[in-house]
Amino acid sequence: MDIEQKVRELAEQKIADRPDLFVVDVKMHSNGKLIVLLDGDKGVGISDCVAVSRHVGFHLEEENVIEHAYNLEVSSPGLDAPLKLRRQYEKNIDRTVEVKQAEGKKREGKLLAVAEDGITIEEKIKEKGKKAELVESFIPFSEITETKVLISFK
């Protein structure tokens, strides 16, 4: 079993009694940095990150899973981190997102819905000489290369 899979299992084991929390990603970098990203339907707190870090760290040491020096970092994805899981999309319904598509096109709009195969956004379409109108657009996940939540300070 590879290190990332083992760490994911340990993290999921620790949050098993917390259905509101979920593991977004686990990455072992060549420089020894081991990153675990947690998220929650209503966010994730520092105490949650600390509990997972202690649990994972204890078991990695106890079972001697990693034979070289490493630095374990447990946190939530940053505001600028792209959405990876369908659950993250669902958590961000009604927020403004920027969607990058495979052919390089960028679209921006309010995330309205998440389906099994894609998302629906409400975007402003402005045609020359006409008033901008709000249009609902479905974007399949297969065409999405990256989606980020846009932060508004209004």
C-alpha cells in the first residue's frame, strides 16, 4: 500500500464519527512534505486538523510507515484552491465561481446546481448592442479543467 493511501485511510478513520468532514486530498512530496487537506460541509476547524494530525502522525510513527524524514501538514484547502470533489461543489452552491474549460475558455457565474455529470451556473451574457442577460448554463465535469470560488468583498 502506498503512503498516500495509508494516510488517507488513517485520516478517514479519525473523522469517521464526523459525517460533516471529508478528506479532499493527500499528497506526499519528494521534499518530505506530507499534506492532508480536510474540508467540511460547514468548514473545518483548527481542532479538527490537530486531531487528524495527531492520529495520523501517531500511527505513521507506530507502524513505521515512512522510513525517511517527513513533515506532516493537515489543513483545509485555501481560498484559492480549486474544487476537486463533488461535495465541495455542493458546499459552494449560490457562490460565484470561475470555471476553466478544456479548450481554455473561462466562464464565471453563480453556481446553481450540481448533478452527477456536471454543474449549472448562472452567467451574465452580454451581446453587442444588447442589454446583459442572465443565462443558466450546464457544464459537464468532463469539460471542466478547474473551478475556483471567487471571493467578493462587497
